[in-house]
Amino acid sequence: MPENGTSHTLAAFDVALKDARSHVLTMASITQQNLENAIKGLLTRNAELCNEAIAEDEDVNNLERQIDREGFEILMRFNPVASDLREVLAGMKVANNLERVSDQAESIARRARKVLKFSEIPEIQQIEAIYDLSSGMLRDAIRAYSEGDVALGIALVERDEELDKMHRKMIKEFTKAIERDTTHLKVYFHLIFIVRCLERIGDHAANIAEDTIFAERATDVRHMDPGAAAEEVGVIPPQS
């Protein structure tokens, strides 16, 4: 039976790990809400929602700093190894990606406010399709991290390729729209940048999935195609 000091240390370590993980998930929730507010602000022409997304980004920044402090404290105080070490490092990397997602949401909100100064054009509603794919990837990446779901993480790598294709298609469509309708030139440029922000959010979601896979299986699947990644970690390859 372990000595009391050892038991106390292990209990403190478990509490520290749970607290750090809880703060990552809190950060994820705020980040998701920021993204939703930014896009809803654009699609429903609601400047207040855009303002909320901009203001709440600071909360995400503060949480990232807190999670980094907690992570370094765990590393120095408990010197974790193997799966515990991977969990701490993954949490810090996930937090970094979430902070960048929130930055993209803030950028979307700022551009949305500028779009709202102009008359509405029907092409704005096309943003909803790429938002649904991007936000769905973010939601599932967070779930994969929360539940340690490696198979879901692998599937997200494939969905990132789908998002890239949609991104390229929409950029082409908005570029052609600029040639047809120069009166809304600034609006189309803002929409192009918003689409790029959503594509980058998908990249960050894929990063979170890769960090989850590393934490769970000690396997680095970065830069692998979905099939190779699935084979590397021993899960059924995702279906196209």
C-alpha cells in the first residue's frame, strides 16, 4: 500500500489533470459560441452578435494563458510520463488551436460588421454551407478530444479535405461575382476573407484531432492521408 505522502501526491496530480482538462473544455465552449455568434451576426444582420464574438475573444485568450500555466506547473511539479505526459501536452496544444479558432471568429465578426454597412446580397447566405461543415468539424474535434475518440479523429482528417474543396469552390464563385457586380466589390472581398477564416478553422479542428490521436495512441499522424492514418493507429478507415 502506498505511503500517505504518495497517495496525497497522486490525488493532487489527478485533480490538477482534471482541472486542466475542464478548463480546455470550457475554452472550447466559449470558442464555439464566438464562432456561432459571428456567423449568425453576418447571416441575420445582427451587429450585436458580432460585438459579442469580438468581446468574448478576450476570455478565450485568458483561458489559454491559464491552461499554459497549469500545464507547465503539472510538468514541473509532478514530472508526468507516458500517457499522462501526452495528455498534458495535448491539452496545451488543443488550447492553442482553440485560441486561434476564436481569433478567426473575431476576424469574421469584424468583417461581418463591415458587410452590414452595405445592402444585403443573396450570395451572403452561401456562407452558411461552409460554416456548417467548419463548425461541425470543430464540434466533433472537441468531442474526439473530450471522449478520446480516435476513430472520430481520423474521420476529421478526411473531412478537412472536403472543406478545402468547398473553400476553393466558393472563392472561385465570389471572384466571378466580383467580375459581374463591381458595385458590391467590398462585400465580396469581405466574404472571400470570411470563407478563408472558416477554412482555417477546419485546419485547427484537424489539428485538435491529430493531437487527440497522439495523446491516445502515441502516434503522430500529421501529414498523412486518412487511409494511412487509420492504418497507422489500427482503426477502420473512414468512408468517403
